Amino acid sequence: MDITQFDAALSKFPRRRIGFHPTPFHALSNLSAAYGINFFMTREDLAGPSAISGSKMRLAGFTLGRSLEKTE
């Protein structure tokens, strides 16, 4: 399955966008220097307010989408 097929399959699920997306990428300069390739990571801790962030925000978006779909 390529990324286009994955996006198409994912778009079939009800979803509400909550949180702050897309999250920024940060370069990991020490790790990159140690291994001679560029490493980056996403800051999922910046996806939502306070301790509720990252994958919890993404899951909550699908949960909220499904709940709202049932009420419409």
C-alpha cells in the first residue's frame, strides 16, 4: 500500500480536526553528526494544549468524528 492508497483509506473514516497540525520538524544535529546522515523528528508534544498532545490528539479526532457522525 502506498501513501496515496493509505490516505484514501483513512479519509473514509469520520474525523474532526482538533489540535495544532501539522507539527513542526526539528533537526537532530548531534545524532546527524554522529551517523553522517540527517535526522529529524516531529514535535508531537506541540500538537495539543498541555499534556494532551501527540497521538492522543489524533485518536481523539477520530473518536470525536465518529461520535458527531452518530448524532447528525
